[in-house]
Amino acid sequence: MKLSEAVKYFRQQVKVTCTDGQVVTGKFDDYQSDAESLDEPNTIGIDNGAGIIVDIPVDEVASIAAM
């Protein structure tokens, strides 16, 4: 998935399915693009509700859907 496709869900409750089958749910709270850091991959950050942000590389996102 491309970061430009994922950011339309920013600040929404989402369900993210990763390419390895793992599912992460929570609020899409953060993202990092190559423009911010050239040595790290694009990532999205999902707040799991316990105040923990789960960072997921965008290239490992199989799908994302609003809940």
C-alpha cells in the first residue's frame, strides 16, 4: 500500500491487516514519510487504546478499513 492511500484514514478508528496476516485495530494517530527521514520506511502509527502506538511499515499493510 502507498502512504498516500493510507492517510485518508488519518484520525479515524481503523482495522489494519498486515501482509503476514496480523490485524491491528485502533485510531490512526501518526504517520512518517520519507520526506521526514530518508533512512527509515514510511510508517503509520495506530493507537491501540492503551496509549501505545503500534508503528507499521506501509509496505507491510495489506489493507486498511475504517471501523
